[in-house]
Amino acid sequence: MGAQPLVLASASPARLATLRAAGVEPTVIVSGVDEEQVTGLAPADLALELARMKCAAVVARDDVADDALVLGCDSVLELDGEAYGKPVDAAEATARWQVMRGRSGVLHSGHSLRAPDGRVVSRTASTVVHFAEVDDDEIADYVATGEPLHVAGAFTVDGYGGAFVTGVEGDHHAVVGLSLPLLRELLRELGLRWPDLWTPPPGPSDPGAPAS
């Protein structure tokens, strides 16, 4: 029996890589939701609402298999009570890092999972992130890579920015944008098991060959 089909309603390469590394091979369908249309919410609530909207937008499409789970995700960095998504340009990314350096923020990652029977479960994983005391030259070099412009909070832990994060309190997967432990809990609420999503690993080409 094959794995339970999963649709990832996100364009994030990091989320896709996280699932693949955990044995899950989803179908990616980008939601097209405008993240700037939602305002006035607290950072954690904003992340969750955007995740719900992305999930719902993909569920409404005609090309989603009836037996597929649909997972929407969104991440927001909270610093001084303010919500920070993706910087609009290099200048904003630079200014963001000048404020963040040497401090700690909370990365909120909203998750919304729709079951084939129409039930939806949603929750947010929140993780404290400690940033290094980077200097202006390091910030300029980092922004020049372009990476900060494509991620919530203008940082990554699994890319160029990894050396600028000195510690994480909570699920490190959630900082990448998708909490595997939380996804497992959401599956259980729907009566499913985490191993149901696993793609069976390929068998050895020659079962009789001796181990190297």
C-alpha cells in the first residue's frame, strides 16, 4: 500500500526539503495567497490565519486529488511585539538585521491540515531564536546573497544565515517553516499516523549482494 497523498500548499524549498528528508514526498501546489492582505493580527495569529488561507485556497482547486491531505504553512517572526514576514527589499533586510543582531525573537509557524473528509485542524508552533552579534559588513554580505529577501524574518538556519543563529529554544524544524512534531500531532487528531505519509524506501538493487 502506498503512502497517504499529501499536498504542500507552499512554494518554500526549505519546507519541501524538510518533508523529503523525513521520508515524505508531497505534491507541491502554490496557493497564490497574497500575504500582505491580512493585517491587524498578533504575530502568532497572523501566521495561523495565513496558513489557513493557503490551505483553503489549494483545497478549492480542481486539480487536488480527493484522497489527498492538504497542508498550508506560513511563518512570521515576532520581535518587540511586531510581526515581520519577508523583507520587501535589500534596504529593509539590512535594517531588520541591524535591529535583530544580538537579540532574540520568536518564530511563529502556522500549520493548517485538511483531511480528505473535509475536517481541518490548525495550530502554531512557536520557537525562540537567538541571533548573533553580527557586524555591518556581515549583514551587507548576507543581504547580498539574496537569501534574506525570500524568507520570513530575513534569516535561515539551513542556509547562508545558519552561522548567524546562535541558538534555538523549541523545535528547530519550525524555524525552517514546518514543524514535523506538530504535523504528527495534527495527523493524530485526524485519526492518521505519521508513518502513513512515509514513502517506502527503494529496495537494494541486488538483495543478495554482501554489505560493504
